Amino acid sequence: MKSIFKCATAVLAFATLSAMAQPAAVAGDKAQLKSDQTASEQAKKDLKTDKATLKADTKSGNMAAESKDSAMVAQDKADVKGAKKAVRGDKYFSAQRKADKASVARAKKQLKADKAAMKKDKSAGKMAAESKDSMKVADDKQNIKSEKNAVTSDKAKLKADQAK
């Protein structure tokens, strides 16, 4: 008789705990859903802000709107221009003019190599071909996607807990 009583007590206790745990699980799911929805809204605001920053930086020529590769190409172009200017200022047939012409050739060679690297990186989708601003926008898009998945998951879990 004692074993039946213990068994019945255990079953009753388990059923009571299950019934009590269910509202707590639903409340937890609701809280998680609300949290994920808030995070999703914040990610959308961040995306909007970062897109505006990218647009403004691109328009103003800010370095944050340039990739590492395009910054290197711009620097190489400036180097070629400066070296050509130095050649124009040198006396004809001087050793300095000869050295400056060699410098122009090196700068042009480097410019050609950096342009090729930039083209290769862009086609391969490498991060060196991405600006800081565009990387922020891409990160924001990824965050929105993951938050959307989290909200969907939370809604399904909440629905399942409410059905119990």
C-alpha cells in the first residue's frame, strides 16, 4: 500500500510541477520573443543609419567609404603624379632626372599591380575590396536576418508551449 501511495504521490507531484512549469515556460518564451523583436528593430535602425553614413561618406570622398584596395590604388596614382612632377622639375640629362624616371616606372608598375589586385579581390568577394562602411551595412543585413530567424523560432516555441 505504501508503494502505491508513493507512486501516486510522485505522479501527482510531477503533474503539478508540469502544470506550474508551463506558464513559466510561456512567460519565458514571451520575454525572449519581445527581446528578439526589440533587437530586430534595433538592427533595422542600425542598417538605416549605416546606409546613410555610407552614402554621405561616398559623396564626400571620406576614406571610410573606400576599401583598402581602392585606397592603395589612389595612393599609387598620387605617387605616379608626384614622380612625374619631380621629373618635370629636373634638368635634362641629369642623374636626378634618370632616378626620377625610374621612380615613375616603379610607381606605374605598382599602380598596375594594385589595380589588378583590386579587380581580383572584387571578383573574389574578398574583404580587402570592401569599405568599412559597406562592411557595416553587410553586417547589419546579416544581423537583421538572424534576428528574424530568432523571432520566427521564438514564435514557434511560444505556440508549442501554449498548446501544451
